Amino acid sequence: MHLEHALASAALVELVTEFAPRRPYCAWDKHAARVRPQAMALTAPYLQLNPPAHHAWLLIDIDRIGAATAWIDKDLPPPTYIAINPENGHAHMGYSLAAPVCKTELARLKPLRYLAAIEHAFTERAGGDFGFTGPLAKNPLHPQWKLWEPANAPRYELGYLAEFVDLARRRMPLEAGVGRNCELFDSLRFWAYSAVREFWGPGRGDAWREAVRRQAEALNTFQQPLGNSEVAGIARSVAKFIWRSFTPAGFRDIQAERGRLGAAASAKVKRAEHEKVILEAIEHLSVEGWMPSMRTVAKAVGCSISTLSEGYGHLWTS
């Protein structure tokens, strides 16, 4: 691979500029991140590439010599870019997503899980750092890094990326990358379904949203916690979704349906028990292979002939 100090293609410049936040985090020292207008942030060696609302990039951090060829060594597709630290050979591989994945809308949790599984598999395959959570990444437009990129800055569908790794029976990673968003969504959502009942009533919406926000912050106990903006976004989505879809009337309908299902299940058990008694009576009363009459069986089990005919007549016709 031929590497040179960053002179990004026009296509890569366009991708970075299009998806970086208007006021992204950036840093000249990665331990001192600040929010700056995009024009200024683009000149920093460390940059927030993914906007707060969605993932436009799949980013892999590889902290070892030879990181630039990890995708070749491990049969992965060529990244959209690789930004390499010339001092130690460590690198960030960036894959541009053709369809960015929303991370603050509850209805799109399935694509977020899909991305989390792919991110975990690519990191594992490439020998990347599971502790890398962003939001800062090596800015591929900055001359501090050596840059490699294929022609035309390719963008990838998730389905295509998934073909390079085995996602079967892969457990959702909870502590790394996108997996934290999914875990917080789930934990907060399960809490909210029960908690919202305490806030039903006129004028309680603001109190509900504040309670969800506090609970989201309390659940953000990952080894590398999510940023405040991500936690707040997840809290807003969960609060809005539950408040809109889980109403007192809806709860009554759910309870009624549970009652109907319980009654149906109970009736099914009783029917099975009754049928067992009838079959035992038929077997006991059978003589030399002859089927006893309904009258004889009804008398033996203590029910009417009409009950047998209407509910268990199939035992005589089968």
C-alpha cells in the first residue's frame, strides 16, 4: 500500500463535510475536546465524524503496528479511508454508510442492532480496540496523518458489510460502540412501560420527560459512558414513544386482552382434562373393540348426551 500525508480526494472531503455536525467536537490534543464551528473543527487532527442523531460512519480503531493492512490481512472490504499515525503505525479505518443509521429514534432499533453487530464483528476480525467509543476520530483531512483511500471514496450498505463476517448467534455487545445505545434503549424502555402509569394525568408530561431523563442518566453506567447528548436523545425518544403509545385506555385494553387469553388458556386446560376422562371411560367401557354409545359414556362420566355430542363428538367420528 502506498501511503502519504493527508491529501484527501474531493469525494472524501465531501463525505466528511456532509456528515460532520455543524458544531462538532474537535481537538488538537485528543484529551481536550471542544465544540467548535465546523469550518474550524475541520482543521483539527481529531474530529467528531458522526453527527449526534445518526451513524454515518463505521469506525474501527486499531492500536498496533500494521494497522493499515488489517483489512487486507483479515479479508475485509476496503475502507472508505484509513488515517494512520506515522509515529506508531496505529490507524483508524472508516467505512462510509450509504444509508446512515438513526440512533435516537426508538422505531429504528433493529437497524441500530444490526450496525452494532457488524461493528463488533469488524472490530474483532481486524483486532481493533473495543474500548473505542468516540466521538473523536482521526480526521482523515488533516496532514498530521498518513492517508490511504481507494478511488471514489466508496460507501457501503450494511447488508454488504455483513457478508464479510459471521453474525450468526453473535451476542449483542453491550459495553462497546453502538451496542451501548441499544442496551440503554432496552433498559430505559422496559423501565418506562411500568413507570409511566404514575404520571398519567393532565399536565404531567413535563414531569414524565424529566423522570425519563434522570433514569437514562442513572442507567448510563457503561465502562465508557455515552455522551450527555446521546443519553438525552435516547431519553427524549423513549419518553415521547411511551407517552404517545402507552395510554390509560391502551393499558385497559392490554389488561382485558390478558384476561381473555388467560381465560382461553384455562378453558383449554379444562377441555384437555375433560377429554382425558372421557377417553378413559371409553377405553374402560369398550368390549371386544366395540365403541360404547354416547349414552353409556355420558352416564359413566356424569354429563348429558348433548354435552358429549356438542363438545366431544369427534371422539366417536374420528
